[in-house]
Amino acid sequence: MSVKTESLFGKAYLAFEEKLPFLIDELENRFGVSRSELHFYGNLVYLEKDLPNLPYWCSTVLLKPVLLHFQSIGEAADALKHIQRNWASYQFTLFRRAALIQEKLPYINTKPKTYPFEIPQKPIGCWTLLDEHTALYSAETSSYLPCGNLEFVEDHENPPSRAYLKLQNALVLFNSFFGRMPKAGDVCFDAGACPGGWTWVLLQAGCPVFAVDRAELTPELMTNPAVTFMKHDAFTLKPSELPDFDWIFSDVICYPERLLEWIKMWLAQNSEVDMICTIKMQGETDWNLIEKFAQLPDSKVVHLSYNKHELTWMHCGKK
Ligand SMILES: C[S@@+](CC[C@H](N)C(=O)[O-])C[C@H]1O[C@@H](n2cnc3c(N)ncnc32)[C@H](O)[C@@H]1O
């Protein structure tokens, strides 16, 4: 047996699909890392030093990276199996060899999920081949999803827009962080609701929805008795003019500054409300501003698999 391991300093960050430029921007401009410090393995970025926080634009982080030197496929698989059961494979080269190693590891389900889906709270490692005889792995990662990916089986018939996937993704993560989802009867405010993907998801959960947009929802939603629609600027409506809400959502396209003020207004009125809002990134990212979202009490900022050039802010209201 000629297997050798070598623990590395720092961490390796796996960028979301097609989001590597955003991760690099975050490492450089949020954390002040210089480009020359980064080592690229496809979408996986290794940095020899630790950062004060985990970046948003990565689907998972290899928290304790180790180099594995091996001769044969069997040796590599045995070495990983010996450490733990669950391993997800991220590959950027030598795909056939990597597939043969992964086939020898216990099965993990990487198929698209049907919503609602509960993320299993079981550790899952991540590994990649660097060359024929070297793998980079970490048994500990920052996500319980394989490579941090969440993909849903899509409904091409019923939802009025693909934006429904973003809310489903957000709710699955909200549930894994805070342990709840909207339940039947919860009163929801959907700001920037047109054409109605988010409203549709909430209706499926049995929630009455108060939807606000400058444009109307699809006709089916406009005539749904569980939907109250208001054609209005969502940001000029005062909490006192509206019903009490269990959940507040915003997918409004606006400057993050404006969203932050709006969120603070709602939290000042009712800190017990659960909230999920899309932060639309406009031009260069103002990292100090994003930090202000993250610093709000009982909040989290994440990037979702179904986010575009966006981050999602979540607030857990009820204790
Ligand atoms: C990305 S779309 C929302 C998609 C929606 N979540 C869905 O699932 O179908 C953004 C929406 O924000 C609306 N919007 C932009 N500014 C607004 C404002 N100040 N008040 C209300 N809606 C606004 C736009 O009209 C647009 O329909």
C-alpha cells in the first residue's frame, strides 16, 4: 500500500456553477486576498490561509483539506471509505478515473429533489482529482448537500415563472437553519410578486398571500381567492396600512440600500416576523453594505443554487 496523506493549511472553496468570477471578486474585495494567493482547480479555489468568515459565492467549503497520494483507483477509494461513508465528487479533470473511484464509494443520492425536501443533517466529504495519483479531499465541508448543490425536479406546467425555484431553494435552507417552513394559514406578504412564482409556492403550502407589485400577477393567481393583490410600490406601504404577517418576502429589483431600510422598518415594527429577501447585486458589490444585512439580528446571508447575481437574506423571527 503506497497511500500517503498530507494535511494542508487554509481551505478550499468550491464556486457555484458559473459563479467563479463572483467568488474571486469576493475573495479579493471582501477579504483582501490577492489573486496570486489563489490556486485554481476548475471551480475549486484553494487558499493557504484562513478567512474570518466563509464566502457567500461558494456552494461548499473543504474545511480541512488534505492531499492524498495513491497509486491505484482501489487505493484511493479505500482511503476515502476508511475515513467516512459519504463522499461527493467534484471533478475538473480525469473524469473517467474519478468516476471509477466514486463508483467504489458508498452510494449517495445526487438526483434532483422533489420539493419540499429536507436536507439530511449528515456530514458529507468532498474530493477531487488533481492528477492521476493525487486527490484533494476534506471529510468536513460547510454543506450537508453533495458539493453544496441543490437541484429540484422542475414543474414545467403549473408555476407562472421559474422564480418559484428560488423561493423553494430559500425555504429548504431556511428550514435547515431555523427549523420551519410556511405552514397552512400563515399570512404572507409577497413584495415584487409579479408574475407570481413565489406567490404560487406559498399557495401550495396553504398560505393566504398579500401580493404587491406594479404589475398584475397571472390571471389564475389574480382570481385565486387566497390571493389579495395590490398594485402599488411595495416600499411606500406602511406596516400600519397592512395586515399582520407571519412571513414577509421580497424579490423586488431595487438597490440593496433601499431593501435594507425597508427590512429595518419591518423589523422595528415586528421583530417576530420571518423574512426572506433577495439582495440584487448592482454593479460593484458594496461589501460593507452586505455586512449590514448579515449583522441584522437572527439573520443569515446566503447565495442559493437558484440565485442569479443575487444573495438572499433570511431572518428567523419566532423563537
Ligand atoms: C424578479 S421579479 C419578481 C418575480 C417574482 N418573485 C416571481 O416569483 O414571479 C421583480 C418584480 O419586482 C417588481 N418591482 C420592482 N420595483 C417594485 C416596487 N418598488 N414595488 C413593487 N414591485 C416592484 C417588478 O415589477 C417585478 O415584477
